[in-house]
Amino acid sequence: MSLTLHDAETLITAARRAADTAGVTVSVTVLDAGGHLLAFRRDDRAVLISGETSTRKAYTALQLNAPTADLVDLVKPDGPFHSLPTALDRPLLFIAGGVPVHREGRLVGALGIGGGAPEQDHSFAVAALAATDGLG
């Protein structure tokens, strides 16, 4: 059971639709279960850094199997993951907008959104999962 390119394109379309409705330009990244890039799309007008942030958010959600919105407090100075962002070779990003993708209860990949405010990015990611039957 894996995340397919068709699944990734469906997630990207749903995430961009949610962002377009809100009038926000974003970048959307979909990673497979191994953390490899499966699909990526950056709106023409999205800030360039949004591509990097969407990818790092997806990677963080995948590695910790949790929405990045749920992890923000864990990296504060008194949090249990305080040193985690700098402890690994591959950088993690603890900003809302990344969500793990499951199929039949199994982790199959992750979706990351960058470009809006963190709460917006998270809502676009959640909307994309909700719009794709069988992936959320």
C-alpha cells in the first residue's frame, strides 16, 4: 500500500483549491512514505521560500507522524523536542502546514503547504485530506 502519483496530484489539486478560495498563493509538496518527493507545485506568485517550507513541513509531519501544527510547542525552549530541529542532518520545520497522509491506518506519505500564515497552511492541508476520500 503506497501513495501514488495520482493520489499526490489529487492532494495538490485539493490543497490549491482551498488556498485559491482563500486568495492565498502557496507551494504544495507531497512526499512518499520514504520521504522522497512525489509531487510539488508552486503557484506563480507564491514567495520562493514557500517551496522550501512546504517540503520541510511535509518531511517533519512524515518523520513524526503528526501534523506540524500539533508539534509547535514541543520545540519551545522548555519543550521535550527543543534540540530536535538542529540534531538531525535533514532539517525539520515545526510550523503549521504539514500533515501525515494515511491509507487504511497506515502512514503512506505527507503533505506540506507553505505560503500563507501557518494556520492557513494547516487548514489547506486538512481540507486537501478531507477532499480526498481514503487518504485522510
